[in-house]
Amino acid sequence: MFPLPPTIIAFGIANLPMLGWLAAAGAPILIHLLFRRKYREMPWAAMEYLLAALKRRGRRLRFEQWLLLAVRTLLIVLLVLAVAEPYLKQAGFARTTGGRAHRVLVIDASFSMAYKPTDRSRFDRAKQLAGRIVEESRQGDAFTLVLLASPPKVIIGTPALEPGKVLEEIDNLRCGDTTADLPATVATVRRIVERARRENPGLGRHEVYFLSDLQRVAWDPKLSAAAKAEFRRHSEQLAKTAALVVIDLGQADAENLAITNVQTLDPVATTARDVRFEVTLKDFSRRARTRQPVELLLDGRRVAQTHVDIPPGGEASAGFAYRFTAPGDHSIEVRASGDALHVDNHRFMAIPVRQSLRVLCIDGHPSGEPFLGASDYLVLALCPQDDRSGQGLVEVDLATESALLERDLSRYDCVFLCDVAQFTASEARLLDAYLRSGGNLVFFLGEGVLAERYNRELAGAAEGLRILPARLDQVAPQGVYSINPLEYRHPMVRAFRGRAKAGLSKTPIFRYYKLVVPKDSNAEVVLRTTTGDPLVVEERIHRGRVVMVGTSANTSWTPMPLWPSFVPLVQEMLTFCAGGELAQRNVRVGEPFGASISGSAAGMSVSVQSPDGRTRPVPLRFEGDYGTLLFAETTAGGIYTARFGPPASENRRFAVNVDTAESDLAPLTLDELRADVWPDIPLLHEVTGQDLDTETAGAPIVRSRRLHVGVLYVVLGLLFAESYLAWRFGHHAP
């Protein structure tokens, strides 16, 4: 463990010239020497008696004179020291003298540092203090610069000896919209210090300055036992080789309002009906907010406004409804102004709006007679008004299984496959590419299904393609089975909760395939039979969703198509699958987003425009018949636009939002920092930067205790002592 350095007395660089006045301490001695009386020895009988008397008192008089001289000299020394403002510090922590130092400046760039209660933000203050550390350092000291972010960003990784360039890099820093990853940052700083020790042995000391608001979520993250042990190991190793200084810029009374969530109550947005939005606001303060304005902006234009009342430290919801008049990609922004941290006062949503949902139904057993085919009831459930003109919510195309390879699946939001007997390897690759592009599949089984071919081509047993969320086992014996809705926990069946008349749980099933869910998959069981077998299983595979129903979509295995629960169940399946695109279009800061486009666009130019207006080219990665765009530089919140050049010539929007866990500005206390984050690890904790209104130019950044006030009190006491001693010694003079 790194031992605590000894405490020494130091002075601010701007106050060092004051020490020159210490020369004035010699004035009393000089005066004494200049005005010392000179004696000429002359024999005089009367003086012999007087000299004998003085000899007896000489020792006491010399003591009194030297004491008075010492008091007057000490008065001048202490007065000069008080004006120079001395302070106690620990050698090695704060710009000590002797030896070259390597100083690692770690500046918190998480979005809570953008808190701006005055004309300067916390981040601006951190940059100012970091610059002063550089300016106040000695010639020959070296610096590295790291941003505390997620992930951490190394600005200067090799110790730099030119202060001018370091100051320029500090000045160019910008606060991000990410959270802070303290464990990863500590590991990064440790590697920098260890490399500097190996490659620069002339740097005798290493000091790490953390300039941060100590925001609780960032500095006390919820880690697993293994991650916490790793963080502790890196921290202890760093403390053995470098001194740790934490400069606290947080304010305990900081207030903040944040929009924590924006969601649509309709998974799929169409021009056929209003789209409902729900906004959640949270107040991270102790005061109530009445009639807080909340605005809804569509493509940068305000279209609605409302007001909400938010209790102290509580939440409130606001609702909006809007009818889109044109299909295509649109951007939604919800805004609530009125506090000192603006980054979380607005939230974005990218929402693709359709004229209607396009669905392809593949019928494994078509029939010329009504409702005798494998998909007839399903088509009616998808489009209850039998409106296939494209004017309704759902537009359905019907095809046989032999026509699957002939269809352009990219035109459809979802493909339903009903009692299809088997799939070839080519068809499996087609479906796999469709899922990679973001498409969705729903399988209804039946008596014509060949389980062995399904498992071989679609369940990973053949070319490694895994399209199905479960393998097919044997068909359950003929009987009457009921449905266990599993408390309606899954979003696909949540609409049935509290609606017993829909009869979902009482729907009889006569036969079904037993589905076996792999133990290592992310598949979820939506419905089971009362015997415990999975009946409906879903899983996100690649960029799409796959739903697997163990029974038929017609009445050959179940009367479900005739029950009132069938139409809403099929509709919920469709909206659940199609709504998955909305989740892909809206991510958090730091998370990548992606899109796929038909492989016929090979060679097209693709670029992404970020919220700050910058545009950068992005390569497409082709897999099969589709090209995939993956963009990971999402360090800022806002709307990103992916532009696909000819022959596609289309734009797709994506929304990136901050993680509002960082919106709670409550900082860690020093006791919590020492007990929970770095127990038994030596560090200095300074609050130099907490007062954003106070200029402290010329005062040392790192200090433990100011001494000048105490010195002035000593001076005052010595003044009284000098007056008393002068009177006392003069009163008793012969």
C-alpha cells in the first residue's frame, strides 16, 4: 500500500515573493547594532561602585534585552508569513519540490458535469483547475490527460513535457453525453502510470488528479463480485505507484429535472390512426414543480404542449396524441426546460410511420374452398374487414410455399408460415437473410409439418443456421388441452390481462407439437399448455423476431380460430413483431445502431449525419443478399440520419438518448468515498472546485489546511507580549 507522505508547510507560487520581506526581520538587530553605545574606559573612583552593582544585575539585563529583541524579530517574521498564506500539505500529493513529477489529469466528462448553475459548468471549472495544475507545475514535470467517460478516452497517453500543448488539449475538451465508467478508467490510468515508470525513469513521482463531481451512480457503480474485486485490485496497484488526489466539484444542493422516458403506447405507427405518446418526468430535488411545461416537437416543429405538476423527488407523466399525415421516418423530441442541466431536459424518438403493415402469408395447404386452407382464418384475423386494398392497417399477400423463393421479402414487415411441410437449404438461407435485415417470422405448425426437416434446416442442425427459437419434438397425443397464459407476463398477451371473456385460457387444443427450448438460448415462452409444454415461443434472432406456435392456424388441430381470442392474439403477434423495429431505431448513448438494406445496392454510398451536423461515410458489410450498416460513434444524444445513396436513395433516422441514471446529481460524501469506493486506499480529497462563483487564481489547488489566520492570531498575541515586556523591563530599569 502506498504510504501517506509526510506533512510539510508550503506556499502558493503567487505568494512566494512575499517571503522576501523576511529580510525585514533583521531590522531590530540592525538598529540594536547601529545604536549600541560605545564606551571609553577611564578610571573613576565613583564608577567602581556602580560597575560592581551592574555586574550583579548584568546577566538578568542581557536576558531581558535578548528576549525583547527576539519577540520583535519574531513579530516581523510571523507577519510576513501570514501575508504569504502558508498551508499544510502532504509531500507527493501537491506539487512538491524536488524531483520531476508525472501528473495524470483525469477529467470527468460524463453529462452530469454539464450542470451549469452559473455562467460556468462543472466541466468548465474542471478544465480551469486542470490548466492551473499544469501552469503551477515546475519545469520538467510531465502530464498525461484522460477523460472519465464510458468508455474512458485517453487524450494524452505518453507523458508530455510541453505545458503549452497540454493546455491546448485541455482547452479543446468537450463534455460528452455518456455516463462515467470509473473501473475502466482506473484500469486505464494504472496502465499509463506503469508504462510511464518503465519508459521514463527520470520521473520520480507520479500523481493522479481526479477532477469530478463524484456523482453517486458513476463513483459507486453496482458491480458484480468479480468486477468489484477487479476494480479493487486495479485501485490498490495504482495507489502503490502514484498518489491519488480527488478534486470534488459537486454541490450537495444541486437540483435537476429530467425526462426519463418517452414511449409510444402503439407499437406500430401508421397514418390510419393517432399515435399515443407517454412521457415520464422525474424531479431530483426537494421542491415541487407546478405547471411544468412539456413540449412535443415533430421533425423540429412544435406540435403540442401540456403542463404537469411534479412532487418533490417524484415522477409525473404527460400524454400526447398525434396523427401522422405522411408515411416515412420521423423524429420526435420531447422538451421540458427550466433547470441548470439541459442535456436531460429533452428526449428523442425516431419513429418509422407506415401507410399500413405489409404481411406475407405462406400457405402450406392451400384450398379452393373457403376456410379449408392452412392460412384462411389467419388472413381474416390479420385483416378482419377483408380490406386488402392497402387502405387498412394491414395489407396481406397470400402465396404458396413453392413461391417463397420468388418473393422479395424485404417488402414485408412480417412473414407468416402456416403448416409448411419443409424448407430447403436455399429457403433457410433466404429466411436467415430476412431476419438479418430486420424482418420477422411467425410459424404456425400443423399436421403437414416434417419435424426432422425443420430441425435440420431451421434449428441449427444443418449449416449452422438457427432460425427457430425451439426444436420440434413429437406431436402430443390426441386430447383436450387448455392454455396456461403464465399470468399474462409477456407483452404479446398482456392485453388479455383482466379480460376473461376473451377466453384465451379456456381455448381448447387437441393436438400440438411439443417444443424444446435450448437451455442456452434467449427464447421466451409466451404460452404453455396446462401440461407444462411450451405452446408459443418467441426470440429475437439477428435483427428480427421469430414466433413459433406449436399448433395450427386452422381448425385441424384446435378450434382456436373460431374463438374470440384468436383475432386479438394474431393482431398482438403482428404488432409485437413489427414493433421490434422501433426498439432498433432508439438506443442509448454509447450503444451502436444498425440497419440492413437489400444486397442489390452493392457499391452504394452510405453516410451518417450526427446531431452536430457532421457527416461521415460508413461502409456496408454484406452478408448474403443484404448489406448491413453498423454505427458505433454514438457519444452524443440526438437524432442521427443514415443516408443510403443510389440505387436505394433513402434516409433512415435513429434516436440516441442519455442514460438518466446520471441525472441524479447527488454526490458521494468523503466518508462514502473512503468506505465504499476506495477503502484503506490513501487519497486526498479537495473541494477547491465546488464554488463555481469564486475565482481562486493564485491560490494553490491542493491543500489540506490554511495557516495564515492562526499566524495572525499569534502576531496579535506577540504584540501584546512585546508591549508588556517593554513596559516591564523599562519599569524595573535602574
